[in-house]
Amino acid sequence: MKIAVLRETAPGERRVAATPETVKKFVALGAEVAVEQGAGLSASYDDAGYESAGAKLAARAAVLKGADIVLGIQGPDPAELKDAAKGAWIVAGLNPFGERARVDAYAAAGVEALAMEFMPRITRAQSMDILSSQANLAGYKAVLDAAAEYGRAFPMMMTAAGTVSAAKCFVMGVGVAGLQAIATARRLGAQVSATDVRSATKEQIQSLGAKPIFVENVAGIEGEGSGGYATEMSEEYQKAQAELVSGHIAKQDIVITTALIPGRPAPRLISDAQIATMRPGSVIVDLAVESGGNVEGAVAGEVVERHGVKIVGHKNMASRLASDASALFARNLYNFLSTFWDKEAGKPVLDEEIGDAVRLTRDGQVVNARLLG
């Protein structure tokens, strides 16, 4: 069983899909691990570390030749897989909705593409969930980026020259990224508030010491979709939320938006008119910018200014913490494969529940129900 680890080629991608820690564990399972030379350098993992862990270092073509499993962050070009083993597994974040043409190409190449972002959100798969592990770091980094762009201090400071007021930070969307953003902003000393369409998050917000901002008296709207994700809301709720949020945003120094709906464009949370009500020097960080953006005027990969407000649209936020993000992502992949490792077969054998959820292609066909529905 040969496992291949490639250097990522997507622009701005600094993470790597295996670390010396996980390579050592795969070798202990009986796998041969081949790592492309320089694969981990941008994430602060040198070749010597991989060799010490038991990996074989080689050029890209040699790493792929005969590979049974190819590990990736974003997945390799299907055209590169001609020398991989027949039916080889591609285990990576594959963006199935946004990169459908690539999924079709994987099918045509005869490989079995396994999309880690389709991992079901069930208890036994928590350790395999790349979305959660990467979102956690993204929420943390969003606050640090906001602090870097913000021209004032976060905490209240009482000095002989006078008092500096604490920054007011508003987090919109209280999933994994939002919760980490709340916790980080609180640690930096900001006054933090947060909102979400899912009423169940109110207690989570309060448990972190932040103030929940929720629409009241709109009955029967919980916002809870399958797998813990938010769903699109009714027009009534959207109108009530917009009115509540507009008044609150005008008083904020920092706003961090994290709202995503799987398979659909990110919902618009902040309009240009709302941005205009914020005081000059305020900062908005849009973590959904790559999916269309929560903020009107946000530009993927750029920091832009509108009405004196900076809108931060960095892409691939987790990659901005490449070493830690790689370590967590690599553990997610190892946890996934090792859980299903069959010692007699010398390879992983997936069960139906998780296998059917993550498998995109098999035997030359696209087979995932979420892509066929």
C-alpha cells in the first residue's frame, strides 16, 4: 500500500497533507509513504523530518507512480494521475460543488475521489472533520488580521493620560470559526457580541462571555439545517434580522462574518449602506469571501476600503497559519484512514455510512448523491 504526499500547487496554498508525525503513524500501519521533495517547506516541515519518519523523498512523478492513496489539501490535477494505481484513492478537500468539472475528470481518470469536506458531522467522525479543524484556525486568524488592520487597541486601558475604550467586536455566524473568533476577541480584551440564525447558539455565545444579538418574536424559525449547518431563512426572519443588525453594526469597531451554506453562495449579511454607518477606521473581516462573500464590496484576496471602513477578504485563511493547519489537517486524514484500516488486507476498507458520504467517484462514474440530486 503506497501513500503519496504531494506539494500543493494551488496559488497561495502553503499547507501540506501529511506531517512527519502522521507519516510515522502510516508507516507503523505497514504503508509505504512517498513524499514529494519540498512538499512541507512552506508549512515549516523540512525533507529531513519526513525521511526521519520513514518516508521516501522523490520527485513528483515518482511519488505518484503506483500510488494507491494520494493525500492532498486541495487535490491534484486529474491529468497527473495516469501512473497512479488503478482505482487509486484521492483523499483531500475537493470542493465538489465549486470544482464539479474536476470531479468529472477524476471519474474519467478511473480514480476514487474522497472529499473530506463531505465528512458527516457525527460523533465518530469528529476527529476526521477537516472543516472544523480548519475553521477553528480561520476564526482565530480572522481576529488577529482584524487587530492588525485596526488602528486602535483592543482592550480597555487606564493610563495616567486617560482611558482607552475597549474595541467592540461583532461576530456574525456562530459555527466553529465564529466561536473561536469570539473566544479570541475576548482574550484580546474586546467587548464581544455575536449573532446566528440558529437559536441553539445563544447559550454558546453566553458561555464565552459575549452578548447574544438575536431576533425575538419571530416564531418557528430555528435556522438549524442538517449536520449542524445553518439553512436559508424566511423573508420575515431576514427582514427582522436586517433591522436588528443594522442598528448594532453602526456601533461596532470590528465585524467578523463567517456565514456559509453548503453548496450555495454565501448569504449577504452586510450591505454597502450598513458599512456607511460604521465609523471610519472600523474593520470587517469576511471569512466567506471565497464563496461569494457575506459583505457587499468584499474582494477575494484583497483588503479594500469603503466609506472609511477596511474590508478584509483574505483567501484560504487557514493556510495563513500553515504549520498548525497542516498538523490538524494531516491528523484528520490519518484518523480517517486508520479508523478503517484492515490489517489483513493491508489497506483501509470504508463502511457505508462514511464511505458513501465522502465518495465522489468510483468505477468511472460520479456516484455521490449530493452531486447527482
